[in-house]
Amino acid sequence: MRKVLQFFYLLVLVFKAGLSFAQVSPVVPSDTLRTIEIIRGNTLREKKIDSLTKIETIAGNVIIHEGTTKFTCDSAIINRRLNTMEAFGNVHINQGDSVFTSSQYIKYLGNERIAYLKRNVTLTDKKSTLTTPELEYNLTTGIGKYNNGGKVVSGKTVLTSTQGIYYEDTKDIYFINKVDVVDPKSRIKADSLLYNTLTQKLIFIGPTSIKNKDGNIFTTQGTYDLKNGDAFFGNRPLIKDSSGRVYTANNIAFDDKSGQTQFEGQAIIKDSANKFIITGNQVFYSKKNNSFLATKKPVLIIWQDKDTTYVSGDTLFSGYTKNINDGIYISDSSGISKEVDSTRRIIAKKNSSGVQLKQTKIINADKADTSIRYFLAYHNVKIFNDSLQAVSDSLFYSGADSTFRLFYDPVIWSGKSQVTGDTIFLYTKNKKAERVYVFENGIMINKINSEFYNQVAGKTINGYFKKGVIDYVRVKGSPAESIYFVQDQDSAFSGMNHADGSVIDMYFIKQQLDKVKFLNDVHGKLYPMRRIPQDQKYLKKFVWLDKRRPKNKLELFE
């Protein structure tokens, strides 16, 4: 019994001593220690370098493990004290099933888990393959770096750069300096960009140019999905398409499947071939039918060297059509209106009561132009150029005949003259007014001074311009009516003529009414200046609308 108690006492002391030692020097878990382990080789040798250093050399079908990482090569040198390895010939590193690397030489630092690969280096992650002369690869973080040029093949896309960083966990590759991307749909050159091998999406973070069959894109910021063609560009990118048209905005987004492009923030679309510019804070473009829809203070600019025309509205739309004038009826002196199409072919005739007459034989049928661009403006429409201004609720403009068609309460001003009516067609030539045609309830007012106005009204008004300035006007009605203030050679007023007739012709000199000529069924009365009745000074529908008149082009951008 005494010996048993002594043994038990000694056992307690040993246990306490062991407990105290464990508190001073905790045991490091064995799974945190990684050692280079030789699995196989044809020959193995040891060589002592000095009193502290001994190396192992292994050659022939070498297999080496470090944890779950497998190295294979033709030969290797291992330094146990430094925990390093050099491998030569057909070197492969296999990290499970995720990343595979190969080269002709590596130097591996086991403590840092960093491999330096040289000569014919490749890194593959099943989605892409990187090739480079030299690569620094961290096996712990899965980050690989190259500085002497590299190429990544990802499906049908090839990316090259001077420098690059590969991130194994996210499958991102950061390309730096002289980046070149060759894709079946595009060619991209950039200062730097980020590419994901899983999503095949590019992220631009520096000056970048993209070239494809549709044109060129220049940007410094954005994304481009090579898989589906969708893209977003910020920081005011610039696009030049194959037709020479130029686009820019604060932000541009593409939907390749639908062919839609959206421009946001100070968008500008410039078409030099057709000499027009569209601006707006929001513009939608359809590649399918080559159309534009502009909102948020849009402006259409139709320019030439000396007299540019500006058009604004709540909404602008532009597209192409074959029959630009379908449904438009033009009246002639016989009271017969003719419906015409874009080729000037007469489709049908209607009499003054709107009854359709016998179908007319098609004459002068030119080949239809399938590339006629037209513009529509909706609500609060304004037009400004140096020689003419106008407003209306809506507008239609055709590139086929350079005609502005103004609907709902239109007003046109030229110098001191104002024209109103139910509908107005303004014909232009070389971007200058050539003719104005007013349908129904037309009235033209020529301001002499703040008190006196020459006026003419009728069912239709035809006005003609010379060099953009009003020259001659013919008014027809049943009857047409006019108020004309007679002036002598010294511009002194001698009376007011209030007359009507079937046709009234007005002639202008330097935008001032010079003379009036009445034709057929003329009736009138001349009032001396001091005996003009106050209720006779103005025609029934007289309204001077100068407050609605655009005063300058900047007003259209506000």
C-alpha cells in the first residue's frame, strides 16, 4: 500500500509539471506546418554545403508534395534549412482541380509559398490560359504577376499586355501597359483594363479605344461584356460610326441584342454627311432602323456655313422612310387637292368638299428614295435662325424636300412680318426659307411701328423669299381681306385701305410692305388717317404674338 501511494504521488507531480510546461510553451497544431516532401524520383542525393546547410538533389520523374500542392519536374534541388526548392525541366504545379501552372524552371520559397517561374510559363484555370516568359505566383493568395509581357487566351478572345496581375479566387486579370484585346467582334487597345475569365466582361479604367465593324469608341471608363455585346461607358466617351456620325454624352449604354443605345447627360449626335446635330440630356438610338428619340431639352441643329437653323421641343424623333408625304394634300387654284408621296407621284385627288375623285394616273414616278431622313418634334416647338423664327405645337421636317410642316397654332416670323394659320408648310433651300404655305385661316401681319400694322388674311397664303427675306405674298380666300396703311415717298401716312378680293398680292422691299395688288371681285374703302374707325384698324383674327417669338438660339437650349 505504501508503494502504491508513492507512485500515485509521483504521478500527480508529473501531471502538474506537464501542465505548467504546456502553459509556457503551447503546442503548435501540426496542420499549420507545411514541408516539402519528396514522393518519387529515380535518383536522390544529399550534399553538405557547410556546417548548417545541406541540400537534396533528385532527378528523373520527380514528384514532390507540399500539403495539397503537387510539383512534377525532371529534376529538383531542395534546401531544408531555408525550405526552398528549385525545379528544372517540364515543371508543373497542380493545386487541386483549380489552377495548373507549368514552365521550364521555378524557384519556390516554401515559407512564403511564392513560386518564380521562368521560360515558357503557362497558367490555366480551365476558362483561360496565360502565357508569359516570367511569372511570380503566390500559392496562398492565388495571385500571379508578370512584368515582361503576357498573353491570355479566353475562348475566342486574346488579350496581351506588358504587365498583368491574375487573381485566382475571382478569376480577374488586371492588364497594365499596352493592352491589346482581339475579339471576333472588336479590337480593343487600352492603357489598362480588368478582365474576368468567367463572365468575359471587361472593365475600363484608363484611356481605351474600341474598333468594330460599326465604328470606333473612345473612353476612359466603363464595362464591355464580350459574351453578349452589352456595354456601358462613362466620363464622356466618344463614338464615331462607320457613316462618319459622331456621338458623345456623359454616359452611354449599349444593348447589343436589341440594337438600342442610350445616351445620358449633355448628349450630342453630329451627322456631318446630312449636316445635322441632335442634342439632349437623354437620347435613345435604334441601330435596327437608324432612328433617334431625344428628350430632356432636346435641340435639332440643321447647319450650313452662314445660317444655321435650331429646332427645339419637348421631344424630338428622327428616322428614315420611303413615303415621306403620304396623307399630305396640296391644294391648287382649282380647289382640287392632290395627295402625293415622296416621289411626287399623285396618289389621289379630292375636291374642295373633301370628296375623293377618280384615281389619277401616276405620272413622273421617280425611283423611290429609301434613305429619306425625317424629323418630328412634339409640343412647345421653337425654330430659330438669323432670318426666320417660328413656334408651333408639333413639327415634321423632311430631308427629301427640306420642308418644315408646322401643326397646331403655328406662328412664323420673318423680320417685321408674322404669319399664322391652322397649318403652315415652310419650304427651304440651302437651309434658307424659300416659300411659306399656310392652310386655312391664314393671316399675315407686317409691323410698321408700335401702332400700325399691315394685315392680310385668307384661306391660304403663299409667301416667297429671296435670300431668306420675305419678297412676295399671294393670299387667296372667299374673299381674302387686307388692311394696308398707305405711305408717301417720305414715309408719311396718308390713309388706311381696308379691302377684299379673291386674290391679294403683296410686294416687299427690305422686309417692308411696298405695294398691294387686288384681283377679282375687289371691294374696299380708303380712310384718311384722322378718320380711321378704331374697330377697323385690325382684322378679325389679328393677334401680334411677338412675346412667343424666340429672340436668340440660346433660348432654345434653356
